[in-house]
Amino acid sequence: MNRQFGRRTFLGLGAAASIAVGGTTVGRATFSGLDQDFESVSVGGYPDGWRKDGATDQSVVSERSHGGSRSLRIKGGHGGCWEAIANAPIGGHPGETAVRFSGAILPGAAGSFGCHDKYYARLKLRTDAGGGWSDGSSRSILTMHRDGTLYAPGNVAVGSFSPGEWVGYDITYRYDGGADEITLEYEIDGGSSRGTTTVDAASWETDISYLTLNSGDFTAYWDSVVAKTVGGGNQVPNAAFQYAPSSPTVEDDVVFDASDASDADGSIVGYAWDIDGDGDYDATGETVVRSYDSSGEYPVSLRVTDDDGATAVTTRTVAVGSGNSAPSAAFRIEPQSPTVGDTLTFDASGASDADGSIRRYEWDLDGDGDTDATGRTVERTVERAGTYEVVLRVTDDDGATDRASRSITVGEAENRPPTAEFEVSPSPPVAGSTATFDASASTDPDGSIARYEWDFGGDGGVDAEGPSVEHTFEEARDATVVLRVTDDDGAGDAVERTVSVAEPENEPPSAVFDSSTTEPMAGEQVRFDASASTDPDGEIREYRWDLTGDGSRDATGRTVEYAYESPGEYTVTLTVVDDAGAKGTTRGTLTVTESPLDSLASAHLKTAERVDAISVANLDATAKARRANRAFTDAVERGDIDHATAINAIRRLDSGLSVTEHTLEHIGPADELSSNRVDLAQEMALPTINTAMELVLTVVSIAKKVSQGVGLGTKAILSTAKSKAKDAVKTILKGMLGRKIDAMSKINYEANTIVGEIIAGGLNTVGAVNDAVEAAVQRIIDTVSTSIQYYAETRMAAGVSPLVGSFVGSTPASLAAGIDFLYAFLTPERVAEDGLRGDTNAAMSAATDASHSIANEAEDTQGLIRDAKEFGESFSLTESVHRLWNDPSLWEVAKTIGSVVLFVAGGVVDAFATGGGIGALVKINVTHHLGLFNAIRG
């Protein structure tokens, strides 16, 4: 229905009106008036100078408006005790000046009421505001009562309203000076209802400063709020118009008629029209005609001017259709008498559109003007009792709309009984095993379940209580199980089910074992025990053992013993078999370590292998060590000697053999040796062969030269030199190499060869002769040094008994003899009979000391050899030998040779002393024997 509201029209509901107020007595401040349509205030903002009290959810919005595009929304606590109060400043009391207040309001929809449960909205005059809920004092001039009646002061009804629809009002407040009463004149919705009341002038404040807008417990929208004086006694004209047809369509001629406009104290002299809502007044006259090219909603404004120049404006929205018939909104609510907790179904399937279809359904489910849901059918669960206004707005496929509203009262809920339900696990349960019965699927729609009772025999008794219980059926059968539940209001429910209890299935056994040790030594007996294995429903009949991880069965029985021959990591698998044939398996890992005896025997064998590798003779140390290791191991297994004694014996053998290894490192030039600290064989041979070679070269050259014929004087000198050179060679070879090393034949051969080449002219320079000599010397050294080492290893016959006493007896000093003595004395048979002599640690320490002594003696010998080497490097006979065959001055050559030979012969005794030659090797070998003997003796 369209209602005329005064200044503007919105949604066909009506337009803004005016409220005029006449004064009582002169206020303390000057009345300034008010003219606020909220169009210039931003959305979400608040008018300047206005003050908020109570609920502060107050702002300008665009979601509702009556004339323009915006309104002020003030939102109270719905169903609570907190209303919103907007305080608009008007400067002061109007006094005796006639003032008109105009405005329009859309009160909130019906719903729950709280503390402010007597009205939806209220308009007041107030003395003070903005500092608190109860600051100052106020007087109500209009109240929108909850029964739909508009009341003036004194409970005078001046009109009616519907929540959710716009209401325009016009109130004149008159006061004549000196009068006892104030007169309030009301005009509602442009004159659809009127009323007048009076109030006692003395009871109204004289310092009123605010026009106050109250929301009650709801949401209210205020379109325009105007307070203006009526100057000169002239009253503002009333702007109003009608249009036809009331539902125009595109291209229809729409007639706009302002004949309803009026002026109470004069006449209207001007009509101006804004037909399309663009703000420009583009037509004049009491009646105008206009058509629209397209459908839509068009705001149309009329501005009238009276004969005193006062103006008034009203706006209405004209909905222009496309020729489409509007849809018809209709809906139903189920259930029709709901209670709290019910789910309400709102069904708009009864809505229709005669010439198309409905495209959109919008639901306001609580009457607050907001869309809460969309769709033809929606559901909502009600949480509180009360009366709710439900509004449906439907829009068809051409944009036309219609609305329908209904009230629904929700009562307090009655208790609803619970529902009993349960599950059993396992399903089916097994006889003899525990089953769990779970009632968590039971529900109570309006509360909670307070008690669970279980009857497992079907006899009506209570066997257990609680939402989840356990029960064991002793035998397989069909059992009756009853669950009874009781909710927190005493209502109950029961469910009875037949549960089939199954025969139990055989469960496999569990294999478990432990061992006497997890890290046994090779050869050690390990005990495996499977006594901890179990069978939950029978007994274990067989124990199968795979002890080596190769997949084969090595033993059976609850306990077994096994000895691992070799070190390593072994997987042990136990499989148990129960009386029903079911199997259980478990695995474990054992780490078998090498025994101390095996470890020492391995180290002993490696030492022997190194000795054989760096010796030039076959000392057979590896074979001796292997035989000794095997002999001691067998003796331990036989029980002839204990494990510790065998270990100590092999330690002594290994330490003694280490002395031999160190001796060889200081003697021999073996190619396999990569860490020689000293090489006495090479170092002894070098100066010895080098010096002897030059002397023999001189002897051979003199003999050949003399045989060709020389002068008597030259012959005498050369013969003397030849004799001295021979003596010197004998001294050198005997002192350095002894009688066992044959170097002379090799030196003679090489010397004759070189002299022959000189004579033949093949070696025609001193340098060529020197190169030939150096090559020959190196060939001889390679052979002689090997012979020296071989002599020390196997042929050195010097006895060592004077050095070590009767314990040894007569034993050669060769390294091989020492090794034979070591392995002959440290045998399992002798140890079993006599035991180990002395202390093993002392024996090993003595062996270490012997190795150090050998190193020191080798270093001392090196010093002596260096002296011989330096002596040999202090002369050279190769140049004289070359000159003997090529220099014509034979006499001078002979004298030079004689002089050098005499020099060499004189220095041979000191330079090539016995202590720097084969005697040093004897001393080292004797020290080697002492180390071995002490290893035996401890």
C-alpha cells in the first residue's frame, strides 16, 4: 500500500512529514533548529554534532531509505536491555516561537521484548546528552507502542503503524505566552490520522537542547529529521501528489497530479517537478504528464511554494514495469506450533508468477529488515521462545517483486525422550574373550543421557552401567543384550538385540627367547632359552632353531647350546609351533667376536709373514708361527694348558719375533722393506768395495804394465805399490766382510775387464774410467750386500753362550738359529710341564729393550762406516791408472801411484776397523739372541 509521507516517498510506503513545535517559555539558549536528511553524511558515518547514548551501533546506511538514498540506523539490543539513543542538537528551547519538526521512521519488526518492552521507538526533547544513560531530563512527544499504536503524551492515541514499514509524522507544538498549557497537534502519514493533546507547561523544562531518537530494544531507521520555526506566523505548505496509473509500464503516459497539496494559511503559487530523480526540476504546473522508456524505480519529487514564499518538498518512488505482472508472495511454516529446539521449515512453493517465473526468494526470519536466507525452502532451528515476524520477498524474471509476512510464536520445549543405540566390538564377540559394548551412538534431542544400564542375560536385571562397558560370554550362543538409557529429565528408552557369540579361533603362539650372551667369542658355548614363549589358548609343542641365519634347522628344544667357530654377525631365528599347528617366529642378532687367543695368534702370524718378506734367506718364520699357534690352540682345547697361559706364550713368541723383524730392518737391503731406518749391508759394502776396487784396479794395471817392460826405477816403484795395494785389499775385505763373504773374485773380474778396455782404447778418458768403475762397484755391492744379510740370517756361526750363560748352551749367532731356539723352548709341551718362566710383561719389555739396543748399535756402526767412506772418498786411483796407459811420462805416473797407494795402505787399519764391519753384525745378532732369550726367560 502506498502512503503519502510529506517530503519523500520510498518503496511505495509513504513520504516524510513535518512536526511543528510551539514554545512554552523562553529557554536558556537560542533555538537553532535542525534539518538533516543524511544524504551528505558518508555511509558508515555519523552526523556532526550528534551524540550517542546507550547502544552505540548507530550509523548512516544505504540499506533502507524513505526518500533519498540514505537513512540513520540506530540498533538496540534485540531482546535485551540496551537501547540506542541518537541526540540531535537543536540549540535551545523554542520558547514562544512556532517550530515544526518533520521526519520519518521505520521501526524494527516484532520480536522478543526486554527492558524497553513497551515501545518500538520514541521521539523526545532532552535537556542534556552524550555523557551517560541518564544525563539530564527528557519529555516524550511521540511513542510507537508495542500494540501498534502511536501515542502522544498522556497516552493519547494519534495513529497506528506496522513494524517494518515507514511512518511519517507532523507535530505542531504551540504555546501562547502566559498560558498554563502547551498544545501538541499531530498529523500522521500526511493526514491519514490526526490527534491533539495538551500538557502542563510548568512541568516542561526550559533548557531543552536536543531532539532525541530512541530505538527501544530494536533497530530503527530515521529518514529525515527536521526542526524549523514557522516565521511570521506563516505555515509551511503541505506537498502531496498522486500519479496514475498506479502501476505504470514502459511507454505508459503517467499523470502526476498535485491537487492534494495545500497551504493552511494561504495558497500555493508554484509547482516544480523532478520527474527522473536527477535533482533538476524540469517541469512545472499542478499537473504534468510523462512516460518512461525503460522499466525501473524512479524517485519523483514535487516542490510547492506558498504565497508567503515558504516551500515544501515531497518525494515518491514510481515503479515502472515492463508490462510484467508482479509475482505473488506466499509461504507456509512447519511445524505450525513449534517449541524451542525445533527446526522450522519455511516453504515458499506456494508463491507464483502469473506471466513468468520467480527467480529469487529472500527471507527476513527475525523481522529486523535484513535478509537472513535465500531459496524457495529454508530451515532454521529456534533457540528461544517468543513471537517472530517472518517476511518473504520474491522477485520474478522481470524484476517485479512482492512481499508477504507472517508471525510465528515459538513456545517453550517439552522434554523429548532419548534414543538408545549401541555397538559391539569385536562383532561378533568370541566366547571366552572380552567384548566392548559402546552406547555412544545413543542420543537425546533436547538434553543429555544421564544413565546407561546393560542387561546381558535378557532377564531384566542390570549387569553393568556406563556408556562403554566390557563383557565376556563364556560359551558360543545367541545372547540377548538390552540397553536402557535415561535422560536428564527422567525420560527413557531401551533397545534389545540378539548377539551371536562365536566359537573362539586358535590364536598363534608368541615366540620369545634369550641367550646367555649377545656377544660371544668364537668357540664359546652360547645357551639359548625359549622358556618365555607362550600360547594364549593352548600349549607349545615344538621349538625350532636356525642359529646361523642360513634358513636351515640347526637345533630343536626349549633350550639349546651352540658354539660359533668364526667371528661375525649371526641372525638367530626361533619358530614355535602350538598344539593346533599355528606358528610364531622371532629373530635376534648375535655378534661373535674373535677370542683373545685367536686375535693374538693372528697378530703373531702377521709378524712372521713380515719377517719372511724382508729376509733374503728362507727363515721359515711363517710356518713356525702357524705350527705354534695351532699347537697352543689344540693344547687349550685338550685342557693341557689354560687359555691365559696360551695367550701369554703366544705374546712372548710374537714379541721375540718382533726383535727379529727389527734386526732385519737394520741389516738387509730387501726390496720388500719400505721403512728401512738403517741398511747396514748396503752401507758396509759401499766403502769396502769402492776402495778395494780401486786398489785391485791398480794392482791389475801395474801387473800388466810391468809385464810389457818398464825401466828399473819405475818397475821398483810400481812393484812396491802393487804389494802395498794387495795388503790393503786383504785388510779391508777381512776387517769389513770377514772370511765368509767372497768379494775378491768379483773385484778381480771387474778390475781385469776395466783394464782391458783401457788398454784397448774403449775407456779413453778419466771420466769414462770413473763411470765404468762406479757401475762395476754397484754390481758387486748388490751381490755382496745380499750375501752379508744372508750370512747374518743363516750362516753366522759365532757362539753366543759366553754372553747368555748356561741357559742357552752353544748356539750359533745367526738369526735363523735364534728363531729355532725361540720356537724350540716355547712349546705347549714345555709350558705344560714347566710353566712359563718369569713374568710375561717383563719378557715383552726385554724384547722391546733389545729392539732399541739393536737400533742404537746400528746407528753407532753407521758412524764407523761413515769414517771408512770418507777415507775412500779422500783419494782416487782411476786417474793414475788411466795415465799409466796414456801418459808418456811413466816415471811421474809411477811416483803418483806409489804415493797414493802408500797413503791408502797407511789409513786402512783405522778407517776399516773391525768394529765397523762384520763384527758389528755379530754384535747386533747377539743382541737379537738376548732379546729372544729374555722373551723365553721372562
